[in-house]
Amino acid sequence: MTNFQFLHTGDIHLDSPLKGLAGQDGPAADLIRTATRQAFSNLVDLAIAEEVAFVVIAGDLYDGDWRDYQTGLFFVRQMGRLAQAGIPVYLIWGNHDAESQITKRLNLPDNVKVFSSRKPQTLTLDGLKVAIHGQSFKQRDVTDNLVPAYPAPIAGCFNIGVLHTGLGGMGGHANYAPCSMDDLINKGYDYWALAHVHQGQVLHERPHVVFCGNLQGRHIRETGPKGACVVSVRDGAVDNIATIRCSVVHWARLNVAADKAHHFNDLIDAIRDAITRAVAADDGGQLLACRIQITGRTSLHAQLPGTIEQLTAEARAAALGLGEAAAWIERIAIDTEPELDRSHAVRADALGDLQKIVEDAASDGQVTAQIEAALGDLIRKLPHDLRAELESGALMDAATGDYKSLIERAGRDLLAQLEAEGA
């Protein structure tokens, strides 16, 4: 059997709209707007440079229906580059680009082979003795286990299964095309090229079960470098899996402790230091997209919500001071607590009465049940993509059913605000 290497990618989400860019311009914002395209172009560059035998795309090439034909034309242009290099591409549609989701289509170059959505099929590369098995999504919500219907492995070939799956809802992702690890292992294939879960990981070896991860982080829950897998096959077995970096923007959450900030300028200095250290620590030299989370107990707690605009501007000024494309500040999130020591005796005034009411409510089953009825069910019904944007904070407390923390958080904020106003 011939030795070769192939590229496994997926969750590319071409032209995915990135949040937080409204009203912003400059090189950093421009780079973020085009990040998914540039990451995919980097992928094609690497496929050509590495002289891979073929490319496997395991779904969610597109983020959804095209706004115009430019998305499709960009993809065709990149496929033309691979065609010139003699590299075929094997593609399935996932939940974001299922056949029912995409209303615009373009004819693809002959080197691109798309798997049917009607039933699983097998495509072979006879010169390499490789058999690739796959099935595209016809609609977004595929709730059936597709694996049992996948064809049996072809003897004498290196068998690859291509599947877009939640694999039991890993990482909180919607459990599309549900299956178990045993389903995959027992199929008899040599390599499962999976996508849908955006964290790249090798789940099993011999046979190899691999999520390639997404190509470019699109929001704060997709932090760090992103890329794809180059798989080396020697004597009919996987010899090595190398992760190649393709992303051009790295997302990072910067925690800034406000405990020692007694004045507003102290906090600005801490934010500036955090940005500078994060840029220096990022060894890839890519743009760092940052969400700054301010935490800790501080006397500034009550006034911070009213200073978000100024803090954000100061943070962006600090980032620009490092160069136009070194760092970009997505937003600032406040998750501080007041310097209110609840271990002391309850105050003998109106604030003390309120403090006691809050403490009693947090442990009152009837109160938490009312919040559950009014808020919890609504949040849990949000689509996964929206829930992924929830902050650690009040909304996340509600989403996870931690209503005690929700009440305590609201009570602390109210008490601190009233205390700051001299109530």
C-alpha cells in the first residue's frame, strides 16, 4: 500500500458574521471581517506546500445560506488552486450548509467530489488504494445515527469515514447525527474524519477517531490557535497526525483582577498591562482578539457599569499603542463584587433589611421555582449558537439552573448600588 498524507478539515464556516465589529474600522477590524477566508486560503497554501494526496472536508464549509455569490466564487477559486496542484477534495455538507439550508449553488471544479445526502456512498482513489465513505446532511436537524448505513470497509484499502456528528453532544454542541464511539470503532474503518465539535482532538487510536476542530475561531468561546490535521499514512496505517495552524485571529479571554484597584486609573493600568502581556505571550504573531473580564472584590464595583464605554476606549487605545494589528478589544465584561462583607452581622437599617431579604430569597424554594418558570425554561430553549454567547454571570447562572447564585448576584449588585448612592 502506497505511503501518503491527506488533509482533514471541517467547520470552516466561510464568511461567518463575526460579532462586535459594528462601527469599528482599521486594519484589525478588516482582518477579523475576512478571517475565515484568509484561514481557508492558508489551508490551501499548506495543502499545496505539503503535497497532500487529497483533502477531506467533514461538513460546515459554509456558515449558512450565502448573502451573495461571492462566497461560492471564493470557494471555487480556492478549489481551482488545488486542481492545478492535482489535489482532489472530498466534501460532505453538515448542519450549517445542509442541502436545505443553501439556496444558491455554483457548479464546482471536477476535482471536488460531494457525497450524496440520500444515502452513504463510497468514493475510491484506486492509485492509492483509499476508500472514502460519507454522507451529506439533507437538512439541518439530522437526528438519526448515520453510521450503521455506512458501507462496509473495502479490503485492501485504507478506509476513511467522513461524518458530521455531535457524538453524544460533546462540548455542549447539538447532537446531530448521534452515534457512539463503539459505533465508529466497530465499523472497521482505519480513520474517522469528524467535524461539528470545534475543539480538535484525537478521541481514539487504531482506529483513529479524530475531530479536526474549526479552522478559525469566531468568538470568545473558540480561543487560541485553530487549524486542521495533516494525516500521514505508512504501510496502510496512520503514522502521524500533525495539527497545522491556519487561523489569522486568535481569541483570548483576559482576566483583570480589580482587588487592588482603588482608583479608576489603577484599573486602566491593570488592563493595559494585561493586553501587553497577552500580546507578548502569543508566539504566532497573529492578531489577538480579546475580551477583558474584570473580576474580584473592589470599591469600584458600583461605578464600573457606568464606565464601560470609557474603559473600552482606554483598552482599545492601549491595544492600538502596540500596533494597528497586534490586538483588538471585542468588549469588556464586568464580573466584580462589592467590598461588602456578608459574614458580618446584618446591618440595623434599611439596607440590612434588604440584605436579609436577599439571603432568605436565595434559599427559598418557592422563589427559585418562580424564577425557573419565568426565565430558566426560556433560556434553555435558545439555539445552541446563541447560548454559546452567554457570559459567565447572571444569564449563565440562569442557563445552568443556578438560581441561588443568580439571586445572590442580583442582591449584591443592588446593595452595592444603594450603598454607593448613600441610601
